[in-house]
Amino acid sequence: MAAEHDTSSAAVPLDGDKTGFAGVWQRTELQEPIGTLLPDGADVLVLWLQAACGLFVDIRIPRSGRSPSRLKSFAGVGTYDAAARHFTWTRHVDYRVPGQPDVGLMNMLAPDTLQEDSVLPGDDYREIWQRIGRAGDSDMAARLQHKTDPNRTGFFIVVGDRWAVALGRSVPSDVADAASYAARVAECFDGGELSDDQRGLLAEYTCAVGETRGPDQRQWPVVHATDDALQGRTLTALADGVLRDWTISSVLQGRCTQFWTV
């Protein structure tokens, strides 16, 4: 049966302004380097769901010419340094090769329009984000854990009228094994034709973003996903499928309902 966790008192706000970045953001423009507008800003759908507690999910899907090797998605924890105006995204799960934290210099152009400029050496970009959904009173955020594989973690968040789940692959804890894993993932993006094994490896990561339509949370539909087969399905269908082997390990915000059997 479904299990509920109520840990509102455990919510940890973002460093700085707790509500400043919470919401659903869509990238509307990409300059790379700054001053050079790239068509990628329009050709790729980029959504960033940010919970007030810090958890986030990001998904990037080409609007045309879609293939597994062109997808991007990652999720983890975001923090904000108000003095420096630096937002840091630490990726805990990643569709591609896990990397170092991302850091952006944030400038609010309007209440729902955000400019992010590169900060780290070697980076030279500017992104414009439009907030298409604000945080709500029913927001929730939780960390997930695979039931049988301690090396697989995930995230489930609800922000306003959107929800998202990101389920990571099994990343070895041993340093040498982790390096071998990263090399295998990197080979999937070298521009060559994907083998069946590579397609299977990429499919081990799942990200789905949906809308909270109506009071029946189990019928919330998937709108975007790294797996085409998940689009149009409901959260209940995910509970019976990809979420079947996952459980909530901790709730960081709100009342989080576990939709899958425990």
C-alpha cells in the first residue's frame, strides 16, 4: 500500500533566498560564447525544476532529430551563495558522464526571467531562463534509493503544477571501477553508431517530467522523458514499472506520498 512521509520540519532552504529560484524554469536562449546566439537555445527543450529545499531535476531533449546520444539529464542538489550571486548545481545522477558541480552567476532580469552567466574557467556561456511555473504549497521533494542496489540513487520532486523523477544508474563505489564506468558512458557520445549494449547502458538512466493535472495524483501524466515509451503514461504506470524497485530514502520537503508498493 502507499506510504506517506511527513517531514516538513526537516526542510532545508537554499543558502540565501529560499524562494528566489524555486519553480519550473525553461531555457529560452543560449549564447556560447557570450554574444553568439546558438540555435540550440530553440532546438532543444530545456527544463529545470528547482525545489525550495535544494533538490533539482534537469532534462534536455532535442525537438527534432532525437536519439539517445543527443539527450541530457541530471539531478541533485542546488545551493545559492547570495553574496557572490553564485548558484551551484551538484549532480548526484547524470545521463552522461558524471562531472564536477556547475556554477552560474545569477542575475534576475525580471521576477520570472533569469540570466545565468558562466563562472568556471573554460566556460563561456549565457543562458536566459523563463520561469513557467511557480512553487506551491503542496510542493514535495525526496531522495530515492534502489531496493537492491546501494549504488543507485534517484530523486522525486513536485514543484507547482509539475513533477519530475530522475533515477540514476549503478555507479561503482570503487575508484577504478567508477573510472571504467565513466569511460563506457563517454563512449556512447563519441558520435558513432550506438551498439545494443550502449543503448542498454543509456536506458538504465530514467528521467520523466509530468504535470499535476487534477486531484488524483496517480493519474498525473508524463509529458517529457528520456525514454519515448514513458511519454503519455501516468505516475501509476511508472509505479508499476520503472519505480517498482525504488523506495523513498528521505524526504526533504513537504508531504511525500510513495506511489509504488513497499
